[in-house]
Amino acid sequence: MAQDTSTPAERSTAHVDGNALAGALALAFGTDMTTATVQCGDCDDRHRVAATHVYLRCPGMVMRCPACGATEIVLTEIRGRIGLHVRRVTAISFA
Ligand SMILES: [Zn+2]
């Protein structure tokens, strides 16, 4: 296994794609959300959930707009309960 040689600052800014939220969003919405389209409330960019940037080293999981970086959704899990906080989102369209 390769050793992680990144600095703490690099790790705090590293992100994965929106597929990382597939399981949690399916629990919250009751359907696969990775192909849903989100319209950013800041820049109006329209993109698939799978194309968003997800930051996992935050309190909860933070989904950000891939165009402008606005926080769109924050997912938290506290004592087995999932909290979904929709922030800068104008619309969500299901495929
Ligand atoms: Zn945006």
C-alpha cells in the first residue's frame, strides 16, 4: 500500500466526486441521486450530483458546486440519524 505523503493542508482541500454520497443520498431521497441534476444557487451552473466535489474531512460530508465551489448540500450522521442540509441549490431535477 502506498504511503500518504500529502500535507495536512493538501488533505483538507482534497475532494472526491459526488458518487461518494450515493448511499447517504439514496437513504435520504429514497432513490439513486447520482444522476439527478442540481442547479447551483450561486452561479446557476447545472450539473449532475456525480460531478460535484465532495469533501469528506469536514464535520459531515460537504457537496460543493464544481463550477464555483458553493456549498450545495451538507450531510451529517449523528447517532445513526442522517441530517440533510440543502444550502445553495435552486433546483434538483431527477433523471
Ligand atoms: Zn456554483
